[in-house]
Amino acid sequence: MKEIKEKLALIINAADDKLAHDIDVLEVSELTSIADYFMICSGNNERQVIAIADAIDDKLKKEGYILRAKEGHRKGRWILLDFTDIIIHIFHKDERAFYNLERLWADGNKIDIDNYIS
């Protein structure tokens, strides 16, 4: 379990370094078999959304984690990064309000990210 917490810390800090807004982490392991955690954040524009995704991808690859799938990178409106046990959703602020994943996964346990930001 320590490894996943370290991976979460890398993800959260990479997003925070690129000034991601409203970073939320939901533990969804009891709700779905597709991942243990969802990390959701947003950027103000397409360039920032892409920069957040690239920073997370670069940081995790540098640490040896494998990116299983990446979707939406070209448009920069909603980018999904699948690192197997953690799925990352990076939204343009308008898309995030529209899709409202936090409401869809409201039964997930919300994690206090302050324990992860360095």
C-alpha cells in the first residue's frame, strides 16, 4: 500500500506544480474494479490542461511507472491518464463542471490531499 501512496503523492505534486485547480482524490476501490483511486483536477485553458497531464506523465515515467492509456491529449478539454491503480482526470474547468465526476462517484471516499503536498 505504501507504493500507491507514493504514486499518489507524485501525481498530486506534479499537478500542483502546474497550478491545477480543485485537486480531488477519491478512493473508489470498493465501488469499481477499474482502479483504486481517481484523481480529478482542472486547468483554466487547454494549454494548462495539457501541461498538467504532461507533468504527471513525465514525473511518473521518470519513477518507472507505466502509463497504460492516455485519452484526450490532443484537444486538452478532458485528458485521462490510466496508471492502472490510479486513473487521472484532468479537465478544462468548463468540462469539469459539465461532467461533474465527483457527483457520479460521490460514494467514493474523498482523500485529504494536504497530507500529500510537499
